[in-house]
Amino acid sequence: MFDRVASRYDTLNSLMSAGLHHRWRERAADRAELGPGDSALDVCCGTGDLALELVERVSTDGYVIGCDFSEPMLDLARDKAAARGVDGVRFEWADALELPYDSGRFDAVTVGFGVRNFADRDRGLAEMARVLRPGGRLVVLEFTSPRRFPFSTFYAVWFDRIVPVLGRLTSDPGAYAYLAESVRSFPDPPGLAAKMDGVGLERIRYTILAGGIVTIHSGVKATS
């Protein structure tokens, strides 16, 4: 499914978020609290936007790896990095449920709009925590369902009526029906925070953005 929508993924992200997804990724990258010389892994990196935000923070002394299981998405991410002349980042295939990286390797691990797609969310979160160094930070940027009027009503109309119409611009309209269903079935912010606690993260907090449409969760890997 992600292979089929890759060519229009960025365009539809901008349409569906009114361009705000770039700002959301900036804020998620800030939450990682990276500095020059640090290392980061962006899981489910898609076309690379969050990974490229992270590169700006680690400078030329650090490095970022973006991984995904969709090769067409990775190809677009590589092209984007090359067009911008960005060094210090590479994009490679990986399964989020079985990350091919040593335990404790990264100073930060991020995932933007990817946890909803894990076949096993607990396992995916545990894998991301595993590859974090003690004291490292996991950041999760994800959609959520607003609970309060008028945002709850707007959100329902948007996902039930507008998103399927936008999805028809792609070769796989069913992908955007899946998007709406995946958001509805995703844990609420306290529920995701509990799952992060369950994989050994501490100092967990979350910020709700855009009237309850998006959240940024972060947690720190225990040092002992």
C-alpha cells in the first residue's frame, strides 16, 4: 500500500494537514533534544522529512539513519536529501518490529505517523527502546482523535468525507480509508503513554497539537 501511494505521499500530506505537518515534524525533532555529534534513528521515515529535520540538529559531527519497509518511499527520501545537498543521513530498509541495529546505539529514536501501522505496537515500541542508549529519548509523533467539540465534529467530517475524496487522487484510494480507520483504533494519548511506560521509558510526557488532532509523546530510556 505504501509503495503504491509513495509518488503522491508528500502532496497529500500537505493537502490533508494544510501544510502543518512540516511544523509538527519540527516540533518532534526539537523534542528529541539532539545536539552536534549525536546520533538518531527515524523509524518509518517515509519520504524523509523528519530525518532531515534531525540532521539539522546533529550537525556534521553526528549522523541520522532513516529506515522504512517501503523502497519507493526510501528512494524519494534519498532523492530529497541529494537535492538539498544534505550529508550525514542515510536511508535504508528495515522492519520496525525487528530493527537491525545494536542495542543502545542511538541518542534518540523518532517515529512520525508510523506507530499506527505497526502490526504489533508493543513490540515496535520495545524495539525502538532497545536501540536507544540509556538516557536517550524516544519521540512519537502521531495522529489522535480529538474528544471535544468543535474539533471532534470537524475531525469526523474530515476523515469520513474529505480524506476519501483526496485519496481518489492516488492509485490506491483504499489507503486513505485505511488511514481513517487506523486513527480511530489508535490508543488515546494516555493509552500510548502507558504503552511507552511498559517498554521501560521514564519521564513520559505528551503535547496535544492542532486542537487534539496530533500528539507528540516523548520518553527517556532508564539508565539502570
